[in-house]
Amino acid sequence: MFGFKKPSEDVEELDPSPAVPIPPRPAPSVTPPPAPAAVAPPKAPPAPVAARTAAPVPTPSARGTHIAADAEVHGSIRSAAGLDIAGEVNGNVHAQATVVIDTSACILGDVCGDDVIVRGRVEGQIVAKGKLTISTTGLVLGDIVVRSLLIEDGGTLQGQCRMGANASDAPANANAPQNPPAPPSEAMTVSDDDESIEVFVPDVSAAER
């Protein structure tokens, strides 16, 4: 009554040959960008090299020894070089170069040197083989023996002056005066526009009496 077909009759026969696999498509190659070149840090500038200079050779000072303003010396001072005195000296001062007596200095004694500069006070004889300078603040109470003399305006000299090219060749000794005591003197002031000099003139009338 009913007709049936065999299943094999309705199914086509499969191809017994194996299926050829399809090779996978290769992924597109991506070339990575080149890495940036490493930048070296800038070199620090070389440290400056200090120039080697020879150590300065100390030169001897023309003034030589310095006596400070707060110093007080009792006794004589002798120096083969110069002297710069700002303190007090109770004694004679002798130097073979320039002697500078500063404003704050006080010398109670004789002073001898090549050149003598007085800015302070000197009570004694001064022997200058060269030039004696009495500045505006200088005061000299004593005789002087000098080759040349400069007294600035305001400077004071109270004493006798022996001056000339050979005046200091044989300095006088204050402890043993060669001349008899001078008669009383009267002060006379000579002034001009640049400087004033106080000169003491012997009182002739007193000497005659």
C-alpha cells in the first residue's frame, strides 16, 4: 500500500576524497616605527681652572716698624728701617729711613731719621738728614737740625732751627748743648696765603742786661 524508498536512495553519495584545507590568510605585517635615538645629556661645561699665579714676594715697607696708637714705649727705639709711630714713646727714636709720627703720637725724646714727618707731638730735638715736614696737626717743641724744612699751615715749631746741606752731618747732642743758653725770646708769627710759621726771636734787651 504505502511505498517506501530506501534511505540510501535519497542521499547522495559523498565524495570520498579529503577536503583540501584553505591556508589561512597571513596577517599583514606591521613594521613598528623606529625608536627615537637616545639623546645624550648635554655635557656640563668644564670647571674653570684657577690660573696658577706665583705667590707675591713681600716687599719691605718703607716705614718698617709700626707702633700702634694704644702702645706706650718707655726707652729708646732704634731701627735699621723706617718707623711709623702712632702711640706714645718716652725715649729717643733713631731710624735709618723715614720716621712718621702720626696724629695720635706723642714723642718725649729726640728723633733722628732720613726724613721726618710730624703729624703729632714731639717734645725734643729733631735731626733730619733729609726733609722735615710738620703737617697741619704737627707740634714740635725743641730744636731742629734739618737739610730742608716744610711747615704746613697750622703746624707749630717752637725752637731753634739749624738748616742747610751739611746741617745734619754732625747732629747736636741735646744732653750736652754746645752753645750757651739762648736769652728769653719773643714769638713772632709770619704768615701768608699758604702757610704760617712761628719764629722765636731772641730778646736782645734782656741779653744786654
